[in-house]
Amino acid sequence: MSSISSALQGVLQQIRQTALAAGREPDSVQLLAVSKTFPAEAIREAWAAGQTAFGENYVQELLDKAHILTDLPVQWHFIGPLQSNKTRPVAEIAHWVHSVDRLKIAERLSAQRPAQMPPLNICLQVNISGEDSKSGVTPSELPALAAAVARLPRLVLRGLMCIPAPTTDPLQQQAAFAALRELYEQLLVDGLALDTLSMGMSADMVAAIREGATMVRVGTAIFGHRHYPGNPA
Ligand SMILES: *Cc1c(COP(=O)(O)O)cnc(C)c1O
């Protein structure tokens, strides 16, 4: 078994065990494998091990990998910051976008979604920890944005996404995810038909699953540590 395949099985097992321990159905949490910075061959390996949904953060990298992997029906999720001049290729390739935080971006994605493709699945990114530097709509602006995005014809609003401020304290992790879940539940009360809470990464997916995550976005725990050229992060 390749190291990607065995890491993937380990993550899937941890997802199921955490869900069960939280009194949830073991298959109520989907795994999005975050393949940013890793080569298309790494996606091929994970695909061979049964993984079909992959997350990418950078538009050009998504385009390059989708081009190399045209023989695989990969489900592409765009999860990175999206500028308005880069929406078209994302609208033409992605099945999901998790990082919408402005109406202008949503309007462009809807207008640019090819007519022969199914509507594009959308999560709204919420700045749940209130960090100045972070992308994401503020909790107070969320209801108006959600209502407006839900009306766009070529999008389907599926739910919410967050990237909380990093902390190793499980209670603080859980508090941030609980806050996103409460915003989500309020939108359901408001009448929106949502089914997705995209929250939890390698370091905090246990806390996220305990708070109701339906999709965890996991990179490092599957593919290993990332190396960015010219960037120590
Ligand atoms: C990189 C990234 C992830 C995966 O993070 P890991 O810590 O490697 O699991 C998840 N979500 C987003 C938005 C990311 O940018």
C-alpha cells in the first residue's frame, strides 16, 4: 500500500470513529482531500485508493491538474481566495466553491457557469474568529449574503465554511466550530435549504466533527507537509 493510500485509510477511520463517538452516522462526514502544492500523481494515488473529491486553493494549479487528469472524473472543490478576474476558469471546472464571501464573486460564478453543466455548489466562507487578516463574510453580514446567493440561477447554496484562528486547545477549536454551526442552524430556520458544514482540517477535524461538520478538508494528514517555493510556511 502506498503511503498516501495508508494515510487516507487512517484519516477515513478517524473520521468514522469520531462521528460514531459523537453519536453521528459514520458516513455523515465526507472527506475532501486537499491536494494543493502536491503533484497530479499524488491525486492519482489517492484516487486509486478510492478518494474522488479533491480541494485546490490556487486557480492556475487547479487548471494544470484538471488538464493532466482529464481521464479521471475528479470532483474538484475550489477552497482558496478567489479574485473576480479569476472566476471564469473556476466556474468552468469546479463542482464546488467553498470560499465565496462577496456577492460580486457569486454573481460572476453564476453568470459564467456553462449552460451544459449542473449548477455550481457553493459554501459561504465566514470569518468566524473575527480576524482582520482573514477572508470571509462577517457573521452579521452573512444572512443577507446567503439570501442573495441563494437566488442566483446557476448556483446552489449548500452551506458554510470556516477556517478558525489556529489553536491547539480543543475547547477553543470546538467553540469556533460551534459558532459556525449556530449560524448555519439560524439560516435553516430562516428557510434556506442547506446541507453542508465545511469545517475541520488536519489539526482540528476531531473538534469539527464533534460540532457537526459534514465535510472535513484534510491535506497534511493525507499527503504530508507542504513545501512552498520561496515561502517558509
Ligand atoms: C490547506 C487548506 C486545508 C488543509 O489543511 P491541512 O492542515 O493541510 O489539513 C483545508 N482548508 C483550506 C481552506 C486550506 O487552505
